[in-house]
Amino acid sequence: MTTLSAGPDTSAFNNSLNAADIDARVAALESTIAGFASLAGSAAVGFLPGTGLTVRTVQAKLRERVSIADFGAVGDGTTDDTAAVASAVAFALDNNIRHLFVPAGVYRLTAPITISGSLWLDGDGVEPNEGFSPGPGPNPRGGGSWFFLDHPGKGFILQRVSLGNSASGISVSWLGTFRTHTVGGPGMPFTPTVYDYDFTVDDADALFDNVTLLNAYNGIQVLNGNAGRLTTVNLRGQPLNIGILIDQAYDVVRISDTHFWPFWSQSEEVAKYQINNSRAIVSARNDNPLIVNLFCIFYKIGLHIVGNSFGTTNKLKLVNADFDRGQYGIYVEPSATGHTGMYTNVTAQGEVGSLATFTANNSGVAVNANNCVMNFAGLDLAEHRGASLDANAANVELNISQLQAGNWNGSGLGFGCVQAAAGAVIEISDRPKFFGGGGAAVFSGAGEITVPMRTGISIANTNGAGDVIVMHNCPITPRKIFVTPSVSVGLIYTVRAREATSFTVRFFDSAGAPWLSKEVKFDWKAEY
């Protein structure tokens, strides 16, 4: 027979867990949970990112970056997210929060968003398209952080806090904007819907980094830059009227790695519209701008220099630019009196295919304002209806090295490749290369053009008249021939004729008699 021993006495423990105690403990736990779930709950949770670092709260960590989604922005492309985005911007500025995040989505805005202070509006990046549609329809837009600007006004206004304050540091990065335009079928002319600028920078210090202007009518506008600067890095898109407009920028504007290409639509009708109307960059009063690595295609004007009551563009530096299949690469209009600039590695190719519906006698570089001084190093111009390089105003000075130009005078009206109006001076420092031209002159106009054409050394016997005929192989008749005898010093010589393929030098002895049938050796240089 087995005897069972008694277990431990638990009566005291059981008596201590009466119903009242259980209810109180449950209530305390529920209160703690409710506290964590409240708006201030994150302030009660500690955060320690690593050993030796300062302990903070989760709330402090989360408030380092605010998202527009925190304020109710949906991003489905249909919901009006204007109020949510405006509230997020206001909260960030009021609470000195520098970083406002834009999650991937399509955020529909029906009114402008104003940013008046230091703020970084930062997205998840965008992919402009997910394939190409060569027909009338636009390319399918890719994913990422997009703002759908569903109204005719400005998209975003970036401005100083108030007059008298220092310029605000505003950054926009890794996001895109788009508008609504209708593209008809093949053969139906395209006319975009007119919209204000997607971004206006008004007297602010603004940075755009990896921003896509998918199909803006007008892209970025810079105004009143007394204390502010514009910097763009990796800007892309297909602006349909003006890509970037700069006016009253009194500090250094930096535009780097810009790519304007048919990201939105590859329709021929859209391209025709752009070739007849669009301008990639328009620069008015703009001091010391630096533009590096610029590519645009199907633009009427790649870089348009203008002037107004505030002045024009001074000391511009353009490095590595390709203006492809448009009308004008660089166009200095008559209002831009006194423009100065240095241009390095510039290519401008006009459109001569089926998209060339314009009738203007366009040029790769056209300078139509007085008193301009422009320096070019590495200039490649081709396929234009007028002159490749046209200095069409008084007191214009163009200094050029490494010039290549071809297939000018597409209109057949007799334009020279390099053309200088009366009072203009074009000085080419080394021998240029020309091709095509349809029989038109290489140089034309009443202005002064100085070009070193060819050099050589001749060793020959004079003929019965004392002449030596030299085949110079220049593409035109030189205006100047320089001859320096290298033997028989003391001979007298004169250049008697200059032709399209040759020139003639006659030699005399010291008494003035022709130097007949005798050997001479001389260096020569042909210039225009």
C-alpha cells in the first residue's frame, strides 16, 4: 500500500490573488498599453543605436524625418493630397525639421505648394518610363515618388522666409513631377496644355538633385536671386516650352548633368512642336553661371541668351554641351547686349529630316546682340539652313579654336559657313575643318574674319617671268599670303595673284630685275 504525501501549502498565495488585485493589475497594464498607443507614446520608449551612444527616445528618432504620409497623403494618383502635403511642409518648417520624406506613390496636387524656409523634400527616386511607345501615346510612366500637378498654376514655390532674412537652403531630390497633355494620332499636330512652372525659386538658395520634369510645360524658374543660388544635379525630363529660366541671379548658378530627351513621348508630332517652339535653357540677368554636361534633343534653341532691364548673362561658362536635332544650339538675341561667355566642347546639329518643318535659316551659333565677347574651344557645327556660325551684330568678338563645321546653307540662299556682319570680328586661332556647304562660301559678310588656313615650304625654280606658282590646297581663296625667303636673302618678292587653289609669287634681284629660272626656297602662310 502506497502512502501519498501532502503537497505544498498554496493557500496563502491563492488568497493573495483575489479578484480586486487581478482587476487592478489588468487596468494598470491596459493604461500602460494605452499610453504607448497615444500620440506621445513614442516618447516613453528608449532608443539606443549602439554601444557608447546617447540614449534617446523613439519619438526623438522618428522626428528626425517626417513623411507626408504622416499627414494623410495617400499617393494613389486620384486622391487630392494638396492639404496633406501643405500640412507636412508647414509642420516641418514650424518644428525645425530638415527632412520631409515623400514615399513612392503619385501625389495629386490641385494648388501650389509653398516652401518658405530650410527644408529637404526627398523622395524614393523615380523611373521616367517602363518602356517606349513610338506611336501617339506617351511612354508608360515608371514608378517612384511622383507629384501629379493637376492645376494650371505653379507646382512648388521655393522662397525666402521674409525680406531681409538670409537666403533659405531648400533641397528637392529623388522625385518627379508630371502634368496632363493630350497627344493625338499620327499626323495630328500636337499643342501642349499651357501650365506655369513646376518649380519657381524666388530669392532662395535651392538645390535640385535627381529631379525629373517628365512633361513640364515650363520646368524650373529662378527669380530675384539677390542672395540665393540655384544648383541642379542630374536633372532630366522633356520640358515642352522652357526647361530652365534664369533671371536676376546675382550669384553663381550651377547646372550639372542635364538630360532633356523624349522620356515622356516619342511622338513625331511632339518632336515637331518642340523643334519649332521649345527652349532648353533661357538665361537673362545671370552672373557667373556654370553649366556642365548638357544634352538636349528636339529643341528650337538649346541655350537662349536674352536681356532685359536688369541686364543679361555675364561670364557664362558652358562645358560639354550637345544640342542635337534642333534649330539653334546657342542663340544670343538682340536684347542681350554685352553678353560674355566661355564655351568649351560644344556640338550643335540641326534637324534636316522629316521633323524639319521650320523655314528659319537657322545656325549652330547665332549672335545677334551688340558688344558681345564669346570664346569657344572645341566647336562642332553641322546641318543648318543658314550659316553654321553667325556673328550678326556690331562690336561682336568671337575667339575660336578647334572649329569643325559642315553642311551649312541648307536653304540654298548662299549663306557662308562662318559669317560676320559689319563691325563684327571672328578670330579663329588654328586651322578649321569644313565639309559640305553645297558650293556656298566658307566665309562671308562685311565683318573681319581671321583664319590661319595653310602653311608650307616651297623649293622651286622661277619661270621665265620670275614667278613661282604654289598650290595651297585651301578650301577658299586666301585673303592674305605671307612669304619669307629662307635662302637667297636679299631677293625682292611680291605676291601677284591669289586663286582658289593657288597663289603666285614673283621674285626680283636687288636691282629690281626679275629673278629668272633660278632656284628659290621660301616659307609661306595662307590666311583669311
